[in-house]
Amino acid sequence: MRLFLIISLVCVCGITAKRRNKFAGMETRLDKIIDSNLFTAVDLTGGTCRQSSTTHEGEPARAIDDKADGLWGSAGCTHTANEAYPWWELTLPTSTCIYSVSILNRKDCCRERLAGAKIYISEDEPNHSTRDVGTLCQTVSNKDATLTSEIAYPCASPITGKYITIQHESEEARILTLCEVKVTRGKGCQNES
């Protein structure tokens, strides 16, 4: 986010030689923060997926298969039935301090299917019949659902959990489609060792 702001300032305001040195120092500090392993990708090898239903061969494991082009024809996207409260769930091999969950939506059509989906994280296995699925991390906005790039959804604060659920909370029938899901580990969970 800070790097984006620096680039924006450069583009909008222009920079004198004196200011350029000031921004160069900020970029160096940002590189140190990024390189300090505060945030690392979670290896999803060994993770298991399931979802509320499967249609059109849109198996739940497709969301973690590293086919990140967002095209249905590549057989890399999930697909639930058109149903109330559709959900997708990832079980990590071990409990992890989660900073963010990234989602790649479909690029070829149907992007609105993701709008309003909520991302939950839980230490305990979610109970989908009661919709007790954990702590809310983030909600996919209508605007985000129109984008064709991978979007990172940071939690308000890191959450320790083993289960990640993405679901719609509506009695209105919806389809849930995900083309790639990634998880970023962070520091700062209260029960972190």
C-alpha cells in the first residue's frame, strides 16, 4: 500500500532532486519490511478442500491447483450449484496465523458471483448447517468482484486458524466460483508461540 502511495505521489506531484532522495529512503525501508518475513505465503500442499456442492466438474481442489489464469476452459475454477448459502472450505495441514486470503475470480464471465462473499477463518471445524464458520476476515465488495486480477483480502488483525471458509450468506440461490485462493501467513496472533 505504501509503495502504491509513493508511486502515486511521484506520478501526481512530480519530484525534485531533493525529494527524490527522501522517497528513495522510504523505498529502501519498505524493501526491508517486505524482506523481513513478516508475511509469507502459506504452502497449501497437503491442504484439503470441500464445498457445499459441485456442478460442471468444478471440483473444490481447483481453487488451490496453481492454475491462476481465471479461465473456466483451463479447468482451474470451482463451481457450486445455484443454492442458498453456497460455501467453499480449505483445511490447512496445521493451524496458522493468517494475515490475508487472496482470491482470483473468473475472468471470462460471471464475476458477479463472488460479490458479497465472506471470508472466515476458524481453529475449529466449521459447522455449515448452523453457519458457525469462524471469525470474519473480510467481505468481497461488489467493486472487487468486477476485477479480473487476484485480490488480497487482509484481515483487520491476523487470525489463527486451520480452516478458511468463503461463503455467501443469503437464502437467495447463488453460485460460488473461485479460480485460485492463496493464504498469507502473518505475525501478531495473540496465541502465537
